[in-house]
Amino acid sequence: MMNVPQRCLQCFFFKGQHIHEKCTVCRELDFSEIHLCDLNRKGRDPDHFRCHMFRPDLRLVGAKSLSVHPALSVIRDRKEYFREVLKLLKGSGQCGRKSCVACQNDGGISSQLNKKFHVVWLTTDRKPVFLQSSSYIRFFHDALLTCGALINGKVVLIWLASDHLHLYLELSEDDFVMDVVEDIQLLVQDALIVEFDQLQSVETGPSLFNKEFFIETID
């Protein structure tokens, strides 16, 4: 039987397939928040477990509980979804700078790559590190595309929520996705701490990001 922290047993996340309310990608892909909860619990000591997104299920006595999330317009074809998102990002000039070296070096890479992934990173303890997400968007855009160039692949930020982010990743057949994602996460984390002084004082322990991450193949 799964050893679940007492805190999770009191939280409505554990009782149903709820969707992160403030994450567009989670809503459009029907990406249940339970995935984020599982990542946060994995490999953790239940007696010393922390979660900044803890929300107990408070109800009026005798009131009917909400058992399902409101109806959503769900896109289940991942390949089509990410193709459309990338087209929109490219068409909108995501970073807004013609001088962006990362964008200029991005052209023509995809034709050489044949493995595609949807990756989700979680902040440590689900702390809302990126609550002011607009302050970090440009940095993530440049840093991730630069990482893609370094690994002869492609990495694109799709969405930045306060406690997690969605990435699109393309790799060659010879690359092992787990190793690549770990390397990128370390590079981005180190660069973030250097670039943003406020992150040096964030109480997340030794890492901004949870070492466990979600990966799914886009067929």
C-alpha cells in the first residue's frame, strides 16, 4: 500500500482528477494535478513532507461535494497540440526581440530530430517560486533554446506556472531523454540563481526544482 503523507489525505487533490486552475496547458491537455502531487511525494519521507499547494477539502456540514471538475475543451492528440502551439509561438515572435541569438539559431534543427517529448518540471515542495511568471518568461525562453542548441536538440518553454512548467523537447535517436532533462534542469537552475538575486533566498532547500519530473512521448 502506498505510504501517503497525512497532509495529502486531508487535501482535495488526492480525492479526484482536478486540473490546475491557473495553468492553460494543464487545462487544454487534461493534465491532472494529481501528476504534480505524485511528483512532489515521490521519494519523500512522509514524516517530513512539505507542500505549499496544500488545500484541505473544507465543506459545509451536509453540503454536497464537487466530485468532478467543470467540463473542459480537452485536446487529447498531443502531437497536434504541440505542433499548433509551436506554430503560434513562432508566429508571435515569442521573445519579441529580432536580436535574440537563441531564436536565430533555432531554425532548421527540427528536421534532424525524431524524438519528441512533453516534459513537466515541478518546484521543490511545490513552492510558488514563479508567482510573478512574467518576470521570468524571457529568461526561460533564451536559456532553454540555448540549452537545446548545446545538446543539438530543441527545448521550448510552453507554459510557466507558479509551481511548475511545461516544456517541449526534441532529441536525436541517440540521446537518452532522462539524462538530457537532468542536465538541462541543472543548467537552467544555476543560471536562474545567478540572474535573479531574489531566488537565492527562496527556501526550497538545495534545489529550486524537484529532481523528479514528468515525461511523455509525443507520437
